[in-house]
Amino acid sequence: MKLRNPVNFVLFLLLLTFVLPVQAAYVAASETTVHAPVVPENGREQQLLSRLENIKKMDRSEMTKLERKAIRKEVVSIRKELKKISGGIYLSVGAVIIIVLLILLL
């Protein structure tokens, strides 16, 4: 079989190289998503989580605009503090794909 245009062939191979792994990783990531229940380790974390639950249960329809804004700021600050407490390293799917590709290529 004679190739008519080697540039088209190379472009096709590059397309397959980059598109197929991304689609496979997307399917694998979407199928393996598991949400583990949050288990507080210390008292402060428990306080913050209970405050978030109280805020979720609030009736915000009768609040003024300033009160809702204050609640939003409080939720953001609580979430930031929870992230600081929990620590850990979080990797996105794209970062995992890049790491795997670098490991395979090197």
C-alpha cells in the first residue's frame, strides 16, 4: 500500500495519539467518581461542618441582600478553613493524564 501523502498520515496518527487517550480517561474518570462521607477529625472541623449544615437549612427568602451577602462570605471562609484543616493533595484528571504520559514517555 502506497501512501499518497505522508503528512496527512502523520497528522492522522497525531490526532489518534491525543484524542483517544483523552476520551478513554474521561470515561474512566466519570465511571470511578466516588463521594466518600466527610468524617470530621477534630472539634473545630465538626463545628464548621455543623455551621454549614445550619446555613443550608436557613430560609434565605426573607433575608435582606446584605444578610445573604454576609452568609455567602461566611460560607466561603468556612470552606477555605476546612481546606486548610484537611490538607492533602488534590489532582485533577488532566494533571493525572499528563503525569502518566510523562512517566510513559520518560
